[in-house]
Amino acid sequence: MRRWQLAGVGIEALRLNDAPVPTPGHGEVLVRVKAAAINARDLGILAGHYPNKPGVVPFSDGAGIIEAVGPGVSGFAAGDAVMGCFYPFWESGPADENNRVSLGCNLDGMLAEYALVPASGLVLKPATLDFTEAATLPCAALTAWTALYTEGGLRPGQTVLVQGTGGVAIFALQLAKLSHARVILLSGSDAKLERARALGADVGINYRETPEWSAAVLDATGGKGADIVVEVGGQDTLAQSLNSVRVGGRISVVGVLSGLVAPVPVPPILFRHVTLSGITVGHRADFRALAAAVDAAGLKPVIDRRFTFEDAVSAFAELPTGKHFGKLVVDVYRS
């Protein structure tokens, strides 16, 4: 089989190598990968910001067909269509140090023709999605689901502020609309704002034309602010997010695209009873709930561009440009 490996730091350290097809051991499942999707975390691993396994196979996200199951595996069989879980040992409940092992970092990921995955790290693919679409769910969609529902408790009629038009942001828009929430979306591109409106965004704000966008959010909410802010920017956006959230509202920090160190004004958090929470994807039980919701609603992930397996390096080069709308996916097997 062929697999991509990270031999060091930087895009030039990516290698396409041959390897024997592995045999699943106790509790393991061999998946023939059909598609895999890139996330911002993969860029952090590429840059050496994570203590990854030497020679790791990148990408936490992928979908495929079970080729074989090892001894002790129940609930899955050869031929099942599955998706990998970002955290294969986090079944449910609060996060702790014991469930922070992740695919594409501590364990080999999905950017390979075959992936050996713990059985605890798989969820059945939604029947309404093809493999390319399903490959986008494990990180970005589950992060949005956790921010909105598990942590946010989103209810119909509430207002969600979404930053940007990347993978998590577009899933947050789509998933929020499942609950008939009102969505305000920020983008630096009028063309992207139009596409977001077509997906259901109620208000679009161009942050390049309106640098003090928190004032526009307050105007759009009658001075109240958003119930939930899906915060992806970090350093350059967190202060304005605090000005955009309602009294008693929640800011779910899911990314740090603009920088790692953010000045945080404490009074708005303290005196306005704002909950500021960090979200790193989510657990398997929620992934199952997400998959069921996607199936029931017929939700279709937005895929901006597909790359061939041989050209996977181009996905790493494309993601940091910020030109995409939705997800970037690598087709591993087309047949």
C-alpha cells in the first residue's frame, strides 16, 4: 500500500512511501480509506507545534470500508462503511488526560490507502453521504456540534455568531440552522458572504469593510448580542467576540487562526457572566449523534476542492491561503 508520512518539520518533509498492508491485531480494524480531509491542526503538526509520533501518517479525518477486523472486535464487520474518530479512545464524558490520543498525531492517521484504527475509534458512515462527504465530519463538523449543542445547548430562535467560511465555520452555520437558529456570519469576502447566505446565514458582515464588527453584531441583535460565538480567530478576534456576546452568553474557542496569544479583558467575562470555553473536537458518543442528525436532515457538507492522493501536498499548501469555502478533501481511492 501507499501512505503519506511526515519525516520531519515542514511541507518538504512529507513523503509518499510504500508499506505492507497491516494485519489488524486485537481490538483493531483495517480500513480501506476512500477519502481523507485536512484540518488546521494538520498544519500545526506539519509545523512541529505538536508532539507527534515520528514518521506519522497525517490526517485525523477519513472515511472508508472495513477490510478486516481483528480478534475481540464487536459491532463492526468487513464491508461496513465507517469514519475515523479524531480521539479514538474518548467514548463520552468530560475530556481528561487519558483520552487525548488522536489520529494523525500520536497515532497514524488516514492519509494512506489502508489505515489500522482501534475499533473504539470508528463510527458508521451516514447513509446519505458519500465517502468524500463523510471524510469531512470527524474534526470540523464534530467541533461545531460540540460548540453549539454539547457545550452551547443551542435552542431554536437563539443567535449564533460564526467567524469565517472555513470547515468549522460552515458546519457551524449548517448545524445551527438545523435548530432554526439565527446565524450572523463574518467574512472578508462579499462573494463568500453571498454563498453563506445561500446556505442560510441570516446576516453577513464583511469584517474588512467593518473592522469594528462587534458593533454591527450588536446592531443586528437589537443591542443584545449573540447567544453563542464560535470563535476561530483567537488573538485578533477574541476581544471583539467578548463585545459581541450577550449577558450570560457563551464563547466557544475552537481555533487560533490569527495568533496564539490574545489579550483577554476580564471585566466583560466577569460582570456580564460570559462563559469562555475551549473546544477541541469532541467524543465518540457525540460523533454518533452528529452522524444521525446529518442523516436525518440530509445535510450535505460543503467541499471546496478535491485533490488526488498523489497530490496531497497541494492540500497542505492550499489550506493556509484561506481561499477555500468549506472543506478540502483528498481522494484516496476513486473506485
